[in-house]
Amino acid sequence: MREFNRQQHGPGTMAIVYCRVSDPKQTTRGDGLNSQETRCREFAKYKGYEVVAVFKDDMSGKFHARPGMQSALAFLRKNRKHPHVLIIDDITRLARGLEAHIKLRSDISGAGGILESPSIEFGEDSDSILVENLLASVSQHQRQKNGEQTKNRMRARLQNGYWPFQAPIGYRYERSSAGHGKVLVHDEPNASILREALEGYACGRFQTQVEVKRFLEAQPAFPKDLNGREVRNQRVYEMLTRCLYAGYVEHAEWGVSLRQGHHEGLIDYATFQAIQNRLTSTAKAPARKDISADFPLRGFIQCDDCGEALTACWSTSKTGAKHPYYLCKTKGCESYRKSIRRDQLEDDFEGLLRSLEPSKGLYQLAKAMFRDIWDARIAQAADASKTLKKDIHKIETQIEALLDRIVESTTSSVVAAYEKRIGKLEKEKILLQETMAKSGQPVRTLEESFELALRFLSSPWNIWKNSSLPWQKTVLRLAFAEPVRYCRNQGVRTPKTSFPFKVLGDFSTAKCEMARWGGFEPPTL
């Protein structure tokens, strides 16, 4: 059939053009596809062919199943009664692998097409087929060699502390003036958004990954990857486990262990470790989807009769008006399905928050206590730095001893165990070095560091009243040690507050009495 087609084609023959580049970026940063098409059209004009269609791909030539090529083959099969010539600029544009080349040559022939190129003459004799296969093998070797060289260069750059892959969310590439090439720099506002998410998960502000996900989805500037509205769960997990955000790089698949990067991290390594510890700790219950700004206390306030969490809903009256209520849905409870008006319950709860506010004098006392603790910690920083230095030296000694054992060992399993231990020690060393670097003078003043904490202690009600739902949930976690009970007839029960408010409460309610005349020592006989 192919020989018959070759005898029939000539001036007036229909032809199609196939062009390919190996990367989508080449379609925007270069003119490779248009250049190939121009050369193929010139060849068709020289041969007297009429070009009726052009097909293009922007993917690697190691694959034979490519969208543009599949469309070209479908076109040839549809017009099998009128064989077309398929023109390619060069043999490397058809494929970059011997297997893919042979498969496509067979598919083109089977579809009734005739392959031609201005760079090579395709023949059916054994010598022509040998040359064609040799060129295809050389093309495959070049592709593989280019891949190896690229990988080696990227690995070397990783070993030197540079990230050679696509910039993750929160970073962008910028050419350095210090001879480092392109390095990662913060990409605002995504960098600040992601920093808040990571630090929030590390400190417990966000209890679950779902809460991190919802926080990111609530930020208009943060890129969404699912219908333009949602952030994928897998993407959240990848961001939480990237050491890149702590200023370090590693790539286990290429044998590149954890090392300091040449980019500024969004968080410190201690925060990153806290995130990893939380990820591997006991799983938390997923965040409730029915907790909304309409009912911020749903799931936190408990029924005083049965101890179960109250639920909430909107109730429609006979007139069609909607009214918000909290209620208990525990069957067998005395308060089962007995509604509590939202305004009544939330007003009572706000009164409870107001009662937590310390007096002005007590607030000043707490602030003075913070100052004394702050000064004491600064005084201890120098001693802590010396201790950390000794610990680092001890770890370095252990690493050197393990390296000596690796050299002497001939068992692969033993070597792997030593390498795993060394990796763990290296991470401990990094954490200690980072801690020691920060053990000098604080980068912020007391007021800057404890501004939010002091604001919260002075008036948790003010933060609750003027903040969004995520901050309201934070107030609940910080102010109370456990959920608060509510009685339909008597209101909010005495709560169990968190430690700071418990201490302030003890100060404010403490009874002061004069010492007895006999003193505190027991009387002597």
C-alpha cells in the first residue's frame, strides 16, 4: 500500500504538516512551532503539494500518543481514499525515542499517510530503514543525555542550597545581583498569607488541616486550584510538609539531604518541626462544616442537663420570618428540642466574657509580671547559648563517629541504619543552630511581642465582638479550658477558664488577712 501511495503522489497532492516542541514554554518564549511550519510549507510548495491542515504538539517526543499527532492520524484515516503526505521538519520532530518512532511510522503507514521531510528522505529499502532507525536511536540518545545532564546540574544546584524546580506558592524567582543566578524570593501577598497559615497550624490556632484549607480559601488573593474556589487537601498537606518554607532544601530521591538554602524562609525551622509533630500526633476530629458566622457557639456550648453540645438552626414562623435558635437534640434529655433564642444565649455568653476582663490595676500587674519574666529570660539567654553550643559539638562528634562506622561497614542494611541516624542528628543540629542564633537579644520589644496577648487578656470580649469567625473560635480555645454549659432557666454556668484567666481570677478574689500575733512558726513548749 505504501509503495502504491508513493507512486501516486506528486504535483497537486494534498499534504498536512506536523510540528512539535518539547515544552509548552517554547510556544510563548520562542517561535519554534511557526518556524517548523514555515519550513514545511516551503518544502510542500517546492514539491507542488497543497497544505490542507496543520497539527501541533507541545510535549516530549518520547511519547507516541500525543494530541496533535492523534488528530493528524485521525485526519489521515478519514481521508484514506485520497492519500495525504505528512510533512515534518526533521526526524526528531516525529519522535525522540526509537520505540515511539517505530510505532508512529507504523500508524502513519496504516492510516494511508506518506511521511516526508526536507531534512531526510524516507525510503522502504533496507538501507534507508537502517539509516532512519539509526537517526531515531541517536535522537533518543540525545534526549536521554540531555535529561541526564539537566538532572545532574539540578542536583548540583540542590547540593549547593538552591531550589532548581518550579517556585512553590509564596515564592517567585528573581535574578540575584550577587552571582547566585535565579533565587527564590517572597511573593507577596501569598507569602504573608501562607506564613500565617503555617504558624497558625503550628501553634494550634488551626486545629486541623481542614481549618487551614478554609483559611486559605477565604483569602481572595490566594490561588485556588479547584473550580477557582477551593484548595485541594493534598495541596494543603504538601505546603505543611515542605521544608522549603523553613529556609531549607532537600531531595531524598536524588540523595540530597536536608541543608540550609539560599532563600529566606517564611517560618523558622522550630515552627516547621512543630508542624511535623502535629501532623504525626493523634488525629483530631475534622472541623465541623455546620459551624458558621450565624452560630459561632454551635458545638462549644453544652446543654446543662445532658452535657451534650447544643446545635442551632433557623426556624420559620407562620408569617414566613426566620428566627435563629440554639437547642439540644439529645433524645431523653429534659431539654430535648426546647429552643433557646440565639440573642439570649449569646448575650449571656458575652456577659461571661466581660466578666473575665481584669481591672485596670490587675492588668498593670500582669503586664509588670510579663516584664519581669521577659528580663529574666534575656538574662538566661547567654547561659542557654553556651549550653546549646556544647550540645551542637556533641552532635557533631556523634555524626563523625557514625561516618567512621559507615566507612568500616560492609553490610548495606547497617549502612542504611547509620545514614538514617545521621539524618536525624543533622536535623537536631539544624534546630539547635537556629535556636542558638536566636538566643541573643530579641528582634522585637516586649510590647511588640506581647501586644496581641495583652490585648486579649485586657478584653477577650472586645476581640470576640469585633472579629471574624476564625478569631472567635480562637477566643474560645484561649479563654476556656473546656466547653461551657448553659441552663435554659439560669443561663451560663461557672466555666473552667484557661490558666492565664484562672491566675488573674485568683489574684482578684484572693482574701488578704493580717498575720496572727504568734507568727507563722509553731509555738515552742
